[in-house]
Amino acid sequence: MNFSKIKENALKYLGYHHQTLDEKLNNLIDECIEEIEKMSSFRATYRKFPLSFHPLRIDEISLNLNYPELNDLFQNCHELIIIGCTLGLQVEKRSHYYSHIDMTKATIFDAVASSFLEVKCNEYEDEQLIGKRTFRFCPGYGRVPIELNKELAFIIESSKKIGLTVQESNILLPQKSMIGLIGLGDNRKEKTCQNCLHIKDCNFRKRGQTCYAKD
């Protein structure tokens, strides 16, 4: 488990950029990482399908993916992964608890949990998927509707397999969860600020940061 990456990402989410951490904040972050490591029950599942083009879709399950962002990202891919991951309900309950008794701790806990999920998803992806692949694309960005999560969750049976459900409001439950799409066969679409939909109003760029790791 890459704890330094978890802390690095959490600090980005909290808005820190090369500032000297005071001892209290540093200890709180470490405390949250330790808590989440002990209580989280990371679970993941995925399914792989061949892609069809013009329009972009998965014929096997009649799933329409014909959105500009996905056409661009997957144009040189031959297969698609639908993946779902979650940290489990205990993290959700602890986050809810802190929101009622200590907002500072709640804010830090939330940032650390988001970072923890991202790192665990990356590690799972590296273990399971071999070969060239795109980054994960999650519904809700650009013109890809967040409502797509419901179809994707149904397809991978996320409720049955990992306890991840999509509420009527399209919020994932547990909230520290993720449903995403990964193209196979092309690794040329690395994350960059130039191909991001939020380049004009990105808080990371305003702080001189990126939301992704640079080589």
C-alpha cells in the first residue's frame, strides 16, 4: 500500500501545495490513514467487453457509449472494462460520525478516504489488467451523464458482488466508491491538463498542481 501517495493526494484535495505541514495536521492525516486502513473493506469487480464503433457501443449488452469524450478516449481501443470499487460501509459510517462531532477531522478524513480509494483502485487495476490501457473515466464528467452509473452498476452486478449501489439521486452508496470505464489496447490517452474538461476552472491548476501523477 502506497501510504506516501495517499498522503500526497489527500493534501492536494485539502488545497496544500508545498506548504510546511504543522504537526497537528500531519498527525491527523496519519491518524486518518491508519483508521481507514483498519476499517475499510476494499472490494472490486469488473467485466470486459468487445467494443463496436460508429456509434460507440457494446453490442453484447446493447449499451450506448456514443458520447464525444468516450469516442475520443476509446477510438483506438478494441475492448472495454467496466469496473466498480468501494471502501465499504464502515468508512461511510465513520465519516458521518466525524461530521457531527469534529468538522476539521471530518474534512481531513473525507480527503484521505478519497485518496485511499483512488490508490486502492489503481493498485487493483495494475494487478488485474495487463497491457496497454487508458485511464479510468467515470460518468458525470463532460457530456457523459452520471445516470450511466445505474446501467453500469447493473451490468457488473455491483450490488450483489461488492455491495455498491446507485441511489435514485445517482449518488453511489457507499459514497467512497467508484464506477469507471477503461479502454484496452491504447495507452496514448494519458491524463493531461490539455485534454481535461475542467482546465478553465480547475482549482488544482490555480494552486500550481495537477490531479494526476506526473512521471
